[in-house]
Amino acid sequence: MPVPVDQLRTLMAIALAGLLLLLRLDAPRFSGAEYDVEPSAYDEEPRGASIGALAVRAAWPGLAIVLTAGIALLLPAGRGAIGLGASTILSYATIVWIVLGSAVGIGAVLGLAAIRSPGWPPRLNSRAVAPRHAFDAVATAIVDELTFRGVLLGLLLLAGLPVWIAFVVQLVVYGIETRLGRYAVTLGLLAEALALGALTGVLAIASGGVAAPLVAHAVIRFAALDVEGALPPIVPRRLA
């Protein structure tokens, strides 16, 4: 008995979603994902990175975008089902949620820096490595939000799960994927990941799209960027 076209498209979209989740786990292979490698690795990297190395690093968010686009095209419900509809991306409500979410996140970053400094956030020892750090912040925001607050959350809601259950499931999966197997797995880092995932999850549900959590995620990571010699550092540190 032939499989209905819509059902086949849905199964193919779910398969691509599985690849997207695997891609997030495979971030170290692409030297991607901020804080997934030893902070000293940034300082040890040669000043002139090869074009091949840059291409590999850029392939990580690039593949996430391609896979997400494929899922959006395959889903019978359309791209709006995973928060990629133009009406949500370009709406005034999305801008409001971006501002509110970024403000809350930056406030949390400043609070953590005051409580935990001088050990957090990790400080880069040279301005020369700041561009890579900044790129990884944006790349991580793209991959994480497309994967968890876009595709995963969208598919769970399409499956008919209540909003709060879908929210919790994406948050748990996000915490597991972004912390297990990384260079440092501590309760503090897990709590920070869950807090960020909870905030961006709320933004995704409230705005009805992935644009607000994606931009807010990137802004929050930029707020934690701390480079030795920056005038002034974005996150102030207490004197020890």
C-alpha cells in the first residue's frame, strides 16, 4: 500500500531533524560551538587561520541552515510550523521580544559576572582571537535556535503535545546535547545552558517564531565576550 505523500514528507522532515540533532552533538568536529573547546585553544590557534579551517568552521552553521530549510520545505504544515514564517520574522512583536529577551539575558550575564568573577566568563588573552570568539557566538546561536527552538519545538507542537511539555522536552534535550561530552561538564555550566534555553524557549513560544530567540541568544553571548585589553570590557569584573 503506497504511503501518502504528506506522510512521506513528514517522515523525511523528521529524518532531517535527527541529522540536525546529530550535527549539534558533532560541533567539536567543526571546531564550533562556543565553550565546547578549551578556552586556551583560542589562544593557541595560529594567527593566520587557513581558508580550509575557516570553511570547516563555517560549515557547521551552514549545514544547520540547509537542514532547517529542507525541513521547512518538506513539512506539509509549511515553514511557519517551525517559526520561519515571514509574518513572525518581520513583525513588531518579534522586535519587542528581542529587546526584552536581550535585556533579561544581559542582566543575567552581568549578575553572574558580579557573583562569579574573576573566573567567569572565560577571558580571552588576546584581541587577535576575538573575531573567532565572536563568530562562534553567532554560529552557536544559529545552530542552537534553529535546532531546538525552531525544529524540535515546532515538531513537538505539531505532534499535539501541550506547550509546556514541548517546552520542557526541548529544554532537557538542549541541556543534554550542549553539555555532555564537552571539555567541562559542571552543574554550573549545565544550569547556565538550561537558563539560556528556558529564556529563548519562552521567546520562541511568545513570539511564535525563531527570530526573537536567535537574535537574543547571539546578543547574550556577545555580552559575555571578555577580551584581555578591551577598553572597557563588556562585562565588568570585580577586583579580587
